[in-house]
Amino acid sequence: MSHDPLDHGRRNVVLASGAAVALGLAGRAAAALDSTSKERRMSTLVIRNARITTLDPQQPHAQALAVQEGRIVAVGSDEEIMRGWGNEATLIDAQGRRLLPGLNDSHTHLIRGGLNYNLELRWDGLRSLGDALDMLKAQVDRTPAPQWVRVVGGFTAAQFNEKRLPTLQELNDIAPDTPVFLLHLYDRALLNRAALRACGYSKDTPDPPGGQIVRDSLGNPTGLLLAKPNALILYATLAKGPTCSPRTRARKWTTSAAGARYCSRARAMTCCATTALAKCWCSPRPTSSCSTSRARNCRLSWNRNCTMW
């Protein structure tokens, strides 16, 4: 558990703010308003002796700030903030540390996600590496050749109680024959021996520009790829894995009874979109072209009926 004084102060202000809100919602009598005001005052957090980047062109830098009920209410010099807000506040000395506004970069890689989401195993939020390896083993057992098992981002070693990544030996023991590719952030990838064979990486494979294939004492690739200085080697390796085309998915899906019933009802849906990103059909041979409206209907039906196989 972190003992950082900034973390401690943030917890304090959250707890104190919650208490203040609870008091306000309780509908106290007018005689209690002064007490409530005092409670709110005591819930104030003041961080001083900091190097604060405000992103305000009129005041780009500051030394101190005050937080009340989860909101920044004042930014300025140590003297200004302590004079206006320091009385009975929780004080944190930042000891000259840099404070930055919080950033939330929520985004998605739409095309890659759409093409590959169902091909990937997710470890998001798992607390145990043992649980993650159990999930990996289960996925290996149900993955048909020549498909790979891919864990492409969404996890770090720090999230696991064990505070480490899987070892290459663990990957080889779990999947001696099924290729496994693990991408950790943008700094490295772990490949088991089956994945090395599938990629054609051997003793004679040179390091690509901007990347490193880590080798053992005999010069053979170990399965660890390092992004030095960029991640091109990681994504170039991931691209070597087999894809699962919409036609393959459709064939697999329509082998089921439900798929056969759906295709018998929608035989006229035989069509294809103008790009390779959205194809669907219910007969063995797709037509070479189709109208925009038919393609749109086709995609809607594909999304509803054919994505899980």
C-alpha cells in the first residue's frame, strides 16, 4: 500500500467531502448551519510548496492549491492559499514536487478492435497472475490450429499481486503447440516457442531496425522482443498471426443449426460491402458487388447474427 503523503491527503479529502455532503443532505436545522460550515471548512485540503502546472494562460504556474468537496477552489502562492484556506485545513507539503492536472485519454483503435476483438484474450483488471494463466490455459485448450492466443495490452505487471509478468517457461508449459503472443504496454512482447516457430524467428533472424530479439547464450531467440526504441517490432510480429476473415466466420457460424435456419430465411442477403472490413453472406459464393442499402442491411445482420462463432 502506498504511503505517499499526496495519496493520503487525497483519501482524506474524499472522506471529509463525503461527510460534508451527508450533513448537507440531512436537512439540519438552521442552528446547525454554523457547525456544518465548520465541517466543510475542515474538509478542505491544501497542498503547498508545490510546482503546479495549471494550464491557465493567465496563471501558468502556482505554488499551492485548495481543494474542497472534491473540487479545486483556489490556486495561488503559498501565502495566498494559506491565508485564505489554511486555517483548520488538511495540509500537505508537496516538497517541491510537480503537480499536473489529471488527464483521461479514453480512446479506441476502431479498425483493429473490430477486426481482432474476438481473437484476443483480455486480462483487464485481473489481480492474480495465477488467474490470468488459468484463463490463458483455458483459451489455449479451445483455440483451433493455426490460430494464436493473443493478449494484446490492457494489463501491466503492477496490477497482479505477484507483481511480475509470466515467464517464458510458464507460457511454453501452458502452450507447447499453440502460438501465444503477449503484448505488455508498448515496451515488450512475450512469445512462446510455438509462436517463434510460426513467425519464423530463428538464430539467423537479424534484429529489425528499432527492435531487439533477445537471445540466449547460443544466439537462439528466447521469445522476448523489446521495443528499442519503438514498438514496430511488436506490431510487425503481431501482424504475422493468422486472421479470421468474415467468410471463415460465416462458414463456421452457419455450420450450426441456428446458422442454417438464419441463412435459409435470408438467402437473398448474399452480398458484400465495398471494403474488406464488412463482408457477409449466406451462400457459398458472395456476389462481386451489391448496392449500398443491401450492404448496410448485410452488415447489420452480420453484427446481429454472425460475430460469435
